[in-house]
Amino acid sequence: MKTALVTGASGQDGLYLARRLCADKIAVTGTVTPGGDGARRVATYAPEVEVVPLDLRDAAALRDVVRRTSPDEVYNLAAVSSVGRSWAEPELTHAVNATAVEVLVEALLERRDRSGTEVRLFQASSAEVDEHAAASPYARSKAAAERVVRAARDEHGLHASIGRLHIHESPLRADAFVSRKITRTAAAIACGLADRLTLGNLDVVRDWGFADDYVDAIRRMVALPEPADLPIGTGRPHGLDEFVATAFAAAGLGDPAAYVEQDPALVRPVDTPVLVADPEPAAQVLGWRAPTRFADVVGHMVAVDLARLRSGVADRAEYLHPVSGLRA
């Protein structure tokens, strides 16, 4: 049986990916941050996965996981993935997002050379690395990881692909992200449990997709005969103010202006005004275009946040089932 190692298995991408891998009869080991609720989330959404608590800063433990599982495919999704958090914790961000990648790549090369079996790596990077983007600690750490992966590919022949992922969402998005803050608050206002949504900069424009679509692209990259580096996104721009309006409409509310206030303290030190993918490289190399509509992604998130508030249950497998008409 083919085996896969997924770091960051309790995040939205890790959970959608693990479900796809398990459905294809691939044995999956997933790492989660020790001490959190990651193991519980994986058990809820992808119960077939073997869960391993792992602090990616523990080099010996990371090498041991690779040796023990001998994976055929590795999906490095674990990261300090919040740009805002990276400004507050730059050293942690670099250790998890960059230094750990050096250790992982070394372990994979050792595994390949020891067994004589090819191992394939997918490195999750970010649109924030784009040359036109503002250089946050997060972006710098992801750029450093890209350099490590490319060196392993170019100098040592590792089958390693890099996906510069644009923003993608789902009902499994963590609460710390602005998208979930918006959908969760819209649901709370609709239920009479809140009356204000406080945000920072509403003028940014982003390329929002659906996490499960992006996981499909990731798997296609790993299956390529030759590794590739590709931007992954919809190519369709949407402003944060549009995200807010769409979420409030999905919650059955009126004009969000009556509920939204801006707090200068929430504005990032540096922010890129516009980040939108060029979808053509992925279309040409992978035969992939993001199929899910922006409004349906946001609507799905709001519907699940309403269900969470009404049921009191934070996670259940049914939350992954799309609302009617999700696909474009």
C-alpha cells in the first residue's frame, strides 16, 4: 500500500487532503501540534489517519517520523500560516516554516538513498512570496523554504514541487483568520448573539478559493512526471468589503455598514493591496481550474457557522457536505 505523510493534518488543507488520500486507499500519517485539539479534529473528519503529535522544531522527532513511516509522498502543509501572527512571532515563524523544511528535505533524501525508492514532496508556499507582495516575516520564511526545496530538487534530484497557494477557505478555516471572523460574526449577529464586526483594512483585494479545490491541484502536482512550481488560485479578484457583504447576505442580514467598524490597531504593519493568481500555468500543466464560486464558498462557511451556533457542536463530519449549488 502506498503511504503518505501529511504535516499539519488538522488544518483545513490537511483534513481535506487526508480524506482524499484515504479515499484512494493510501495509508496516511498526519502530524499535529502537541497539546492542541488537532488529534480530535482529525478523528472527526479523517478517522483513518494515524495521528502523530509533532513539534516541527524538534529535528530529531521529525527525522524519526520520516524513518518510521517511510512515506512515498510527503505533503508539507504545517506552518505558522497567519501573516499577522508572523509579525508578533518572527523567530517561531522562521523555525517552523523554513528551518523545519531543511530538516524534512534532508530526511527525505536519506530515506530515498537508503531504500532506493523515489519519494515525492509537495511544499506549500504562498502568494505572499510573490515579488510584488509586501515582505512580512511569513513571506520571508516561505521564500526561504522555497530555496531549500529547489536546491534539493536541482542538486539532489528530489521530486519536489512548490505550490504558491493563494487564499483559500472552507468551514474548517481556523478562527484566527479574518475570513472565519467575518462568517462567524455574521452568523452570531443573525442569531442575536453579537451586534458588531470589528476589522482592520477593508481595502485589500484577494483571490479567494475553496480549500478542497486547491487540494485537488496539490495532488495533481505530486502526480506530475516532473516536478513543477505553480501558482494556485482562481484568478478572480474580490475585495474584503465584498467578502463581508457576501457573508452578511448569506446570513440573511442587510447592509453590513450598520454592523462594521474599523479598528486601526488591527491593520498590519505592511499589507499588499492586491494579490490575485494567474490561473493559466496550473491550467496548462495540471489541467486544473478552480471550479467553486466565491459566493458559494462564503455561503458554505456562513451556513456551517450558523449550524455550529445552533447546535453547540464545533466539529462534525457533516459540515464538509456542501450546500446545494456549491459547484459552479
